[in-house]
Amino acid sequence: MADRKKPSGAQYRKRKAEQAKEQAKQEGSFLKYFHTQKANEEQECDRTLLEAATGEAECCAPSTSHSEVSQIGNVSGTHTEEKEDVNISETSSEKSSKEDIIPALDYSDPAKWPYSCNDDLRQLIIQHGPQQVVSHDFPKDSKNRRFSSIHYNRRLANGEEVCRQWLIYSTSKDVVFCFCCKLFSKRTFASSLQETGSKDWKNIGAILSSHERNTDHYENYQAWRELELRLSKDKTIDVINQQKIRQEEQYWQQVLQRLIALVRVLAMQNLAFRGTNDKLYSAGNGNFLKFVEYLALFDPIMNEHLRRVKDQETMVHYLGKDIQNELIQLLAGAIKQQIITCANAAKYYSIILDCTPDVSHIEQMTMIVRFVDVSKPSDDESESITIKEHFLGFIPLQETTGAFIAETLLGQLEEIGLPIENLRGQGYDNGSNMKGKQNGAQKRILDLNPRAFFVPCNAHSLNLVVNDAARCCLEATTFFGLVQQIYNYFSSSTKRWQVLISHISDLGITVKPLSETRWESRIDALKPLRYHLGNIYDALIQIYDDTSLIGPSGNTSRIEAKGLADAISKFKFVVSLVTWYNILFEVNLTSKLLQNKEADLNSATRQLEVTKNYLISCRCDEGFQQVLIDATEIAKEIQILPNFETEDQVRNRTKKRQFEYESREEAPQDPKQKFKIAFYYAVLDVAIQSIEERFQQLKQYSSLFGFLYDIYRIKKQSTEDLLKNCKNLEKSLMHNGNKDIDAEDLRCELEAIARRLPKSMPPQEVLLYILQNKLLDNVPNVSVALRILLTLPVSVASGERSFSKLKLIKTYIRSTMLEKRLVGLATISIEHAQASALDLVEMVKKFAQDKARKVKF
């Protein structure tokens, strides 16, 4: 066996160095077939180098194809028709998108190209092609030599000339380059034509002849021509990949648009999303998945999506509970952002708060923002002034004290970006923790911002007026107790209810219960008795005469019917019924007007004054006599005598007189006179007095802003009085040296605008007149004063309406719902107008930005 010579250590190290060199050449070559994050970073680096070379520092946005598809999942499209449409549209826009990437590149000067070219840059340069400089005064070097355009041609052995299209000249560096080698060279051989350029004009002929015979030059030239051909026919690998990626983008955008629209519909209709399980095509999987299955029956996009989910071709399906919450928050966040933007644009705003416990026994505080929206019209619309009240969310309260409520409110205002300095109104109910003068929430807010005027809810106050009157005497309390007993008697038995329906079925009404919170419950409960007392009486008598009712329960039912029939057949009850119906009808009408979000202090004051005057007009003998006339007609219907029943005489206790000159107090013995004093006058006196006390603060604000209610009549007012009112208003709207208006300027502007108004107008119409006639710049103080006046809340009816949605969304079946989901669903449901106007395409883009996902290729 022949001896083998073992290599020396130097040979080993030399061989190892050669192997490492070869591996370095191949490093990363396989990754060029994939679009990875590293490749994108390299492209960004190349762009940075390019911008530095050209002197431009512009920020270039990359194509969105890779980023968007990585955010919405990996499923290839299968609809051929959609593929063809995408191919046509995307191919036409491919060049323009790449041009946007590198807008400042000088394609005619190769010396300004980056040292290393990426795929996008190489394709752009090849699309422009090599640009040879011919008509140019080539400069001479130190040896009085220069480049000549004759070198663009190569002379063959037979004397013919062939154009060297690959040879290009740089005017900035006075050198020549090889076009194809500069773009495609892997730097495997040293040539000045591919890196720094050559300006050896003495030996340029030999250099060019040697370069064009090099094997690497042949390969680079072939790569150039092949890529040029592919670009002309749009057959490059990158174009095909881009088309596939964009097809997937289109597919997922359509899927997400359908899912977001479905979430919006379910939330607007207050429907539950989830069931007992989250599996497709299974019983009890909830409304969301059932509607997805329904869409799949008629929609090919959803049908294909569900097929892939069932066949486990994709694990990214966007049908789970977490995605539902994300889509709910996406829609609710967009709505809330629009509201906050409008509120900040209006500058001045008011806050309306109210509290109620939910089905989980959590105290929920609703937050409503009120502002004046001065919308900017489009070409086909006119100006408009609208008073907006928008829902901002439910806030769970751990405590219900005034300090905690005020602290929570301040934290929420800071979180959503509404400055406390622009708060001009507070609207709360009449709870002591809200309206307390020492520790109430309104007092703590006023300590921080005295311009945040507190206006108690006028509808609540009016409801409390009725409560005060209903409890002022024994007769009033007994009357409403009897009304509630009638409802309880009929509603506690289906058989009795059928008897009642048989007597009033043609009338379309039924008896209704009383409620302490529903402001219309009393008038709704009295209306059937006021106009159909005879039918209800006949129903009670029929039950009493029914001999089939036997046994203890039957006898008790008959006795109760007899007792109720006797109670409502008394003339005293009939007079009480007419009296309360007249009062409640007037109060209910005023309450409805106060609950309108367009109501302002002027209209509220006027309506309350009308109600007060009506009650005063009723407190007289003529008013009582009219009540007796109406009661007599009802008495004839149920066939009773229109006389007050004489009660059993009880000996009155004689009060001992301290002095002989004291007169004896004798109670009226006439039942009619006694009823008028003890019930009729007592109820009206308490109601009138309660209106005077509970609306005292409203009168103060009305006197402060009163001169703005009718600006048209200001021209009849003296200048001194007008200036006094303006100064009072300026003082009220001043805090820490900052003031909203200037008194002297306001006076001048009011006098000027009063001379130009065509007629007497309410504040909202005056503000609209100023806007339509482009007078906003001339009367800015009037505009500010009117906006603040209209911003002040009148009632918390919007908060009460939000509680209705709360009870529809968070039911006893959905009592474990998280607070964030509850607020999102309530926002979409309450602000359904804004939800319907949301652009689904924009929502998909926002979702893609917030929800980044990786894609497997």
C-alpha cells in the first residue's frame, strides 16, 4: 500500500479558507425566493443608501401588499373571475407603485445608483434602459485625454460595427460603466466597469475588449435581457407573487367586511352573539355563527371561507369570541372617536350623568356629552345648527358618593381628551349625592370650574312635583293605592284578565300599573279609568256575580271584586279621578317637551310657567265646578248619584281655648266643601309650591341668559340695561382671568344683529341666521354666548334612554358580560346612526393595522 502524503497545517488552513469563501458566496441565495422580514429590512437599507446618494431625505412608503396580507391571514383565493380582475388592475399599477418607492433616482447617471441594487430598484432601472450620453462635451483629464462616443460601437474583424448598448457614461464622475454588470454582478471578478467605473482613456479600448469577452459579463448580459423580456410581458416571479398576495388581500377584505357588518347588525338590534358552544353547524352555537352559516348559503365568499374552516385548510377564521370582542371594540372606538372629535370642534360642552343598578347588581353610571354642532355644509347642503347629545359609555361605580362620582368624571374626561376648562354645563338627577350643595358632585366640579353651571333635570323635578302632590293628603294616597289594586287584581289571574278584555277588547286599551321611575306611568294608569270606568266596573260586577267561583279562593276573588267595584263607584273617587287626570295630562305634556334634546332654558322656563299658570287657574271655585261637571258625566255612565257620600260622623275633639277671645275652630260639615278643602285645594297648593321651590335655580339661569332669548326686541331696550346684562354674563363666564365673552363688544354686537333680524327668533335660529349670512366674524361674542346657552342641559332624558338599552343588552341570561363588551355593544346600539355611516373598507384597514398576523408561504 502506497504511503499517502498528509497535508501540512498551512494547506489545511488554506483549504478551510477557500471553503469558507465559497460558503460566503452562497449565503442567503436561497432566501431570495421568499419575502421575509429580513429582505424587507435590506430593501429599506438600500433605499436609505439611495436617498443619501441622491441628496434626498424623503420618507418612502413601501408597497402595502406584503404588510396587509401579513395582517389578515393566509388563504389563497379560488375564484377565477376575481383573480382575472385583480391581475389586470394590479399589473397596471405595479410600475407606478415602484416609481413612488424611489422618486428621486437619476436613471441617466450610473454613478448615482446605490452600490447594491435590490429587486425593485433593478427592475425600475431596466424598465428605463441604458441611456448613452452622446451630445456632450466630454472633459479632458490631466493628460489631455477624454472619452469619445466612438467607444459605444465595437468594430468586428470584417469591418462591421456593433453597438455596445451595455456601455454607459456618467457625466457627474466622468467614468464609464457596464450597465448589466453593475446591476447583476456578484463581484466575483475585479472590474472597474462594474463598481467605481473606468476613466483610463489611454487604455479604454483594451479594457472594453477584455471586459466584453469575460464569462461573467456574458452571464450578466443574459440576465439583463431575460429580465427585460419578462418585464415587458409581466412574467416576473415578483409580479406573480404580488398578484397572488393581492388576491389573498381581496379575499380576506371581503370576508372581514361581511363579519364586521354582521357584528354591527347584531349590536344595533341588541341580540346576543354567543350560544352554548362556538362550533359551526351545531345546535346552540349562537346568533353570530348562525348568521355566518346563513350568509354561506347565498354568498360564495363566505361559503368558501367556511369550507376551508371545516376542512382545516386554515386556522385563521375570525369567528371566535375574541375576534368578536375586537370587532365590537373596533366599531365602538370609531364611533366614540367621531363623537369626541365633534365635541372638541364645538369646544363648549356639557356632561349629563345618571346612575342605575344593572342585572348583576353593579351600579352603572351613564355618561352623555351635549354640544352644539355647527356642521360645515357640502356643495349640495345648507348650514345647520344641531344640538347633539351622544353616549360616551357606562362606568361601573364602586361608591355612589359625590366625591367618588366627581373623581370618576374627571378621570373619564381626561382619558377621552375633553378639557375640563371647556365644560359649561352639568346635568344630573335630583339625588343628594349629585346636587348636594356641600359635598355633591356638582359642587366639587364647580370648585374646579365655576363656569360649569349645574342644571338639575327638569323632567325629574317635574316628576317630584307630582310625587309631592300625590302624598300630600290621605285622599290622594288612597286614590293611587286603589288604582294600583285594580291592576293587581286583574293581572294576577288570567281568567280575570280575560273577563276584563271581553269588556274593553274593542277599545284597544288595558289597565296599567303605577311606577315611581317611569314619568308617564301615572297618566297611562288613569287613562283607562277616566274614559272607560263603566266597562271596568261591569267587569268587576261580572266576576262578583260568577257563581262558578267557589271555595276559599273563589269567594275571596268575588269579595275583592265587590270591594273594588264599590270603591270606584263612589262619587268621591270619580272626582279624584278627573282632578288627577287633568293635572297629570298637563304635567305629562310639559315633561315630554322637556325631554327633547333640542330644548333649551328658554323653552323649559316657558313650558313650566304655562304649567304653573294652569294649576293656579284650576285653584278656584270655577275650576272645581268644572271638575264636578266632568265627574257627573262619568257618574251617569256607571249609574251612581253625583253626590258626595256622607261619612260616619266621628265626634271631633274640642280643643281647650287659652283665652276667651279665641274663636272656635269648626270643621266644615258639608262633604263637598270638606273634599274641596282637604283634597282639591291641598293637591293644587302643594303642586304650585313645589314648582316654585324646585325650579328656583332654573329661574336664576333664565334671568342670567334671559336677554338672549329674544334678541330681536333688544333694540327696544336701553343701552344701560343691556350693558348691565352683558356684564353680569361676562362675570359668570370668567375664571382665573379667562373670560368667554367681552361685555362691551357683546353689547355692540347684540344691537347690530338686532337691527338686522327680520323677526323674533329663538336662540338656535339666531345662531343659524348668523351662520347663513356669513356674520360669524363680525359678531363672535354673540355666537359664543348663544352656543353656551344652547349647550346647557335641560333634562337627563338621554341618560334614561341609555338605561333602556342597558336592560336590553345585559339581561339575566347575559349577566356575566364583561364591562368592556357591554360598553361597546351599548355604543353601537345607542349611536346607531353613526354606526350605520361607518365605512367598512376603512374598518378593515383599521383592523389590519391593529391585528398583525404572520403568513406562511
